[in-house]
Amino acid sequence: MQPDAPSDNAGAEASGAAPDLAIEARWVVPVEPDGVVLDDHAVVVRAGRIAAVLPIEEARARYASAPRVSLPHHILIPGLVNAHTHAAMTLMRGLADDKALMVWLRDHIWPIESRHASPDMVREGTLLAAAEMLRGGVTCANDMYFFPEAAGSAFLESGMRAALGLIAVEFPTLYASDPDDYLAKGVALHDQLREESRLSFCFAPHAPYTVSDRTFTRIGTMAEELDLPIHLHLHETADELRGSVASHGVRPIERLHALGLLSPRLIAVHAVHLTGGEIDILGRHGCSVVHCPSSNLKLASGFAPVPALLRAGVNVGFGSDGAASNNRLDLIQEARTAALLAKAIAGDPEAMPAHAALRCATLAGARALGLEALIGSIEIGKSADLCAVSLQELETRPCYDPVSQLVYAAGREHVTHAWVEGEAVLADRMLTRLDLRELEKAVLLWQNRFSN
């Protein structure tokens, strides 16, 4: 879905151009190869791409004229990938907490959306979400919401990378009148913005209980034609499964299998209630699962069988879900919660080690989105989407293992820098593109509207 990244730095060196930046860190964790920690290394960036990864002293000698960012107490990792969120719903954070999923949706969220969903709401809610995610080291988000063109505008304004969901449901909304209208608008947006280097796209049928067989079949065909992933909620609750059996005679995964949708394109979000056979079929078809542990816990959806999914070869990334059901867009927290839950579910403290959790939060999410050749690891030729986390704070000392410290002790408040395509979008904990005062005013206005 993306061109392969170069396997070495020959092209970068041959250009003769001076590098844009050398980022020096106490530890560099490339994620690929797995389990590697590079002490006192630098990542050299040229034209938005990673041109070299080498010891700091060698980088200083080889690239003496390059501007340097020195991070002597930091761990430098790939930018985190939030593989499932509803960014605009950040404006609904805390609006209807402690409710069952369908009560939360039908009685609270959907009525507000029916009155207030608009391009302005989506743009300003997405700006709020992007600001929160960037401050937590998330450089790429997979978004699913109405008016994706407004979300795309906001992500571009923030400097963040995003996969925009081309949403489809059967019922009319303020965004579209019917499934054909949703898909037509989505394809037009894809054609309009496909050259934006920081945007990619997924088809985003909401869930099996809101999408018909006809619409799923159309999406399967269109995804093949446009070479796009398919991103949907799947097997999230026990009620969803009971409803599917009542309406279709089969559980949702069996239904999607019959429709030909199980493939490496499929991004199944939540995947909480799975049989052993369903886990095997997801693995055999190369599907991805996005694990949203905090949202699953808060909505009492259950415990996703992540250790079994990993054993079956399923690619597992992490997502925050929307801030209306989490209530944080915090991938470091999701990594810690996921690692702890995996251990408890498997009865095995080695079920998800820290390095595995970091891989799920970076390269696995990129792979689900078809972006693994571009982002998700610190490799020559890939985009310089990076995140730096300080491990010199009292809460993160002493540090014996920087990756364990990142996953189990650090928090998003320890993120100090983030880069997308080599551009600093967070520098010394300050966002470089967004005016937070104007954003705060907009958020207050939406809070007042939703409250009335």
C-alpha cells in the first residue's frame, strides 16, 4: 500500500546534501530488529527521512555541520501509532461516563451527533485530539468519524500523520444520506487528498450491526480497487454476537468470511469475544486486530484474548478508541495496560514483555494501516516519525532497562519531543503548530452547546 523504503542509506549519501538534523539520544530503540537497544546513538534525518543511525561520536564526526538535538537522558523510539480512534469525539470526553455501550450510544452519543455533527465540530474536535496525542508521542492516528475531510484538514494543520476513515453506515446523518452517499463522498475525498504525504485512507464501515451485506460487498470490491484497508468494530460485545446470530444466523466473523472480507486488509477493532476457531481464522487470513484495553475495561466489554491472538500470528496494534469512552488518547497508558492484562489473561508474566508492547504500539499499528514500509520503526529510508521520552524524572529512576521503564513507569507527561517527516511538531513539550489559546476557546463553545 506504500512504496518500499530503501534498505540502506546509499541513495541518501549519494545525494551529497547536508542532513537536516541529527537527534542524539541516550538510548535509541529501533523496534526492528526486535529487542535491540542502541546506547548513545544518533538518528540523522535528511529530507524528512532517516538517513543514518550510528553512534553519537561517529555522527558528530561524519555530519559535523548538521544541526543537533541532544537528548542525553531520553529514549528515542518510533512515533506511536494510535490504530483506532474517533478524534472529533474528544469534545464529548466525560459526557456520559459509566454507561453500557449501547445505552451510551443510543441515549447520549448518537442524539448529540444528530444535532451537532458538522465540519466545524469535527475540525475543532480533531485539533483537540491531535494536540493531546502529539503531546503524548502519538504521531499517527487511524481515525473513524463523520466529515473526514474536516478531520484531514485538522490533522494537516497540526502536522500529525493520519489514516482517514471513509465511514459507512446504513442510516442517514448530517454527513450523508445513505450508504452509497457515504462511499461516494469517501472516494471523492481519497481522490482529492491522496497526494498528501501525511494522509492515508481506510474504508471504515462502522460495525456489522450498522452495515448491510450489500454495503460490505461494495466496500470489499472498492478496497481491492483502491488498495485500502478496511477498518471496523468487530466482536466488541456479547450483545453484538447475540444480535448477529438473531439477524444473520451466524456470528459476525463468519458473516464477514462468507462475504470475502477476511484478508490482510481487515483491521478488526476490539475483537474481545472470540472462539479458538475465530482466532485461528483471523491468523490464517493475515488480519490485524486493534486492542483497546482501556475502552474495553471502561465499557465492561471484556478482556480481549491478546496472548492467543499473538500466538496465532495475528498482527495486534493498540488503539485508544475515542476520548468519549476512554477518556484519554494515551498510547503509553494503553501499552502498559495491555501488557499487564496479557500477563493476567495468560497466567504468564512473559505473555507480553515490554519490547512486545512497544512493537504493538508502533510497527504493528503501522502494519495494520499498510504503512509499515514508511513508519513504525527507526530504519534507514523510513520517514523520520519519532518520539523522545525523558527517563531522568524521579518517577522513572533508577533506570535498568529503558524499554521496561518506558512501558511500566513512564507516562505521556514524560514525552518531550515528537517529529513527523523530520519536522518537530513537539519541541521541549511545546506544540509547534497549534495555538492552544484559540483551541481552548473553541472547546469551551462546544461544551456549552452540548450542555444545552
